[in-house]
Amino acid sequence: MSKVVLFNKPFNVLTQFRPDGDRPTLAQYIQDPSLRVAGRLDRDSEGLLLLTDDGALNARITQPRRKQFKTYWVQVDGLPTEAALQALRQGVLLNDGMTLPASAQAMEPPAVWDRTPPVRYRAQLPTSWLEIRICEGRNRQVRRMTAAVGLPTLRLVRVQIGDYQLGDLPQGAWRLAAP
């Protein structure tokens, strides 16, 4: 029976098991050598990371042709305009080409854990939250998309990959899921 682990990755943790200087890695949270990371989540991003011991399942989760949707809650500098949201929904031109259309909407600030270190605060520049769903997995794609529409990302929290949801899993914790 294959294992699927849902992990709530904290900010600044590398999504690898091997040591990398004094940077925190998955090895400080999960001690199962049979598990492999299914997909990426940058060091400065937080939230849902899937790990599995099933190579075929890992491929189904990560292969671009499978169009696995991922949902992110994104705190951005500034207030989104309808034009910015529409641009995200239609696809954004990045330096590596057009993105596929995304689902993008403004949202109320979500009930998420405090980040350490906290997101920078500037009294003169409001921040807002977006929910963005994409089915691609380009390097730093959501951050580049929001920047391209004039809303630089301050905080990025992945909350869903396909049918797998973060739910109320505390930061730094993991649980087994049905494969």
C-alpha cells in the first residue's frame, strides 16, 4: 500500500531531505526515508507539500500534461483591480511565455498561522489577499504572475493540490492521506 503524506511546510524550509548548510530541510520534520517530494514549493513559500513512496503516483501528481490544479492564497502589495484579476484569468506573458488561464479572485484575509519572520509592513501601502488556482508548475510562477500585473507577492501559501487539501493541518505538522 502506498503512502501519501500531507505536510504543512513552514516558511524558509527547503523541500529536500539532504542537508544544505544550516538551512532547515524536510529531514527536521519527517523521518521516513521511503518518501519522495511530489512537486516543488519554494523556500519562501508555505503550505501544502505532498510526499509519497509511490513513483507512479508521484508522476501523476507532478506531470504537466496531467493538469493537476493547485490553489494558493497570496498576500500581495496593493489592491487588485478588476483589470489585474482579468489579466490573471486570461493568462499572463512571462519571460518564458504565456501562462495558461488561472482562476483568480480577491479574498478576505484567511485564518492562517503567523509567519516567522513576519511579512514586512508599510503603513502607506495596503496589502490584500488573492486566491489563485493554476494547473502549471513553472518556477516561481504565481509570484511572477502577480508581479506582472502590478501586485508583488508578499506571502504565498499553497492550500490544495488536486483533491489533497491542507485543511487545519498545523504549520510544521504532517499527516497520512488516502492515496
